Amino acid sequence: MNSSCDEYRLAPGVDVNTRRSIGTVVRESLAVDPLHAAHQLLGSLVIGRGVEGMIVEVEAYGGPEDGPWPDAAAHSFRGPGPRNSVMFGPPGMLYTYRSHGIHVCANVVCATDGVAGAVLLRAAAIVAGVDTARVRRGDRATSTTLARGPGNLCSALGITMDDNGIDLFDPAAPIRLALGDARAGQKGPRVGVSKAADRPWRMWLPGHTEVSSYRRSPRAPAPGESD
């Protein structure tokens, strides 16, 4: 799929007309392609260890070259392995990794079981548990920056590498999702990726200061030269 494509392809075997769209939706709303899932997550709540954040920025990621939405920037591009197996489903699971070996980042798995797809949670507006988030983030963090950026989001909500593979729809899980109806957002290139850098697969809710600034990777090709 190239960056100019406006058609979203559903995960194999999924009919978009069967999805629930009124009130709180269920796991099946994420059994779709990464772009549909990204739109679904905007404005939803992520709840983690006493803190709640409204998701205001996300990035969609596809899967292997032989899959329905190949994506060279995705951790799943080379196929399943011990570390990235969570990305291959089922939907609604949490996939965590360390960025540059330091910051924990959280992804919501989408598509169907056996098909890789995920949405990186890039930023959230903290709506409950602000004091707890401040303790986790330190004195330098402002209300706007508490959960701006994927590493800061995980820090504010207490998400760790040990949370990899948990079911975000399990009421007893330490990290949970409360999904609502899909919300329209703006879109643009993903941040910091050196491959497939021109794809407009980053999405955000306009008007929220928690949304991060766009930074193109210095290792990425010149704009217009990366799919």
C-alpha cells in the first residue's frame, strides 16, 4: 500500500458493516486494517494503574511483505518471531517494545489472528490521575507534556515491558482500553521512521496541545522518495 492510497483494506474475512458503531464498541472493531483501527482509537481512553488518558495521537503500522498491508517500518515486516509474535493477533492485545533500548512504547494490536497489524499510541491527554502521572513523569513535565510522545505516555500510565501481550479488554488487566465511536482526525507522515516515511499513517485530533511535533528521521529518503 502506498501513501497515496485512500482505500482502507479490511482484515481478511471481516465485513465493515458488521462492526458496532454506537456507544462502547468491542474487540471486533479492531479486527480491521491498521488505518481503520487508528481512527477507532482516536479519542478512546487508555487506562493504566490509576491514570486515564484520552488518546489524541496514533501511528498505524502494517505487516510482512506477503501480508495484506506490507510495511517496511513495522516490527512485523520480517515475519513472526519470539519478540514480535503478539503483533500477529488476536486484536486488542498490547505489544510493547523499547525505543533505542530506553523508552517503553505501547501498541494496540489490530487485524485478525495470524495477520500482523498494530497502532502505536503516540500521545494522550491525561483526564484522570494527574497527580499519579506527575509522580511518574517528574517535576519537569507539564500538563501538556505528561503523555506527549510514546515513551512519556507509557511512563505516565505505568506501562512496562512486562505488560507485553496482555488483553486490553480484560477487566482485570492492569492496562485497559475503553473504546468509543471512531473520530475524524488529521493525518500526516509518521515520526522518526526511516522506511515508508512518506505514508500519512500518523493521525491526531486537532486542537490538542499534547500532540507531538513532526520530526522526519535524518536517515529517511528525501520527501517524496519513500513509499
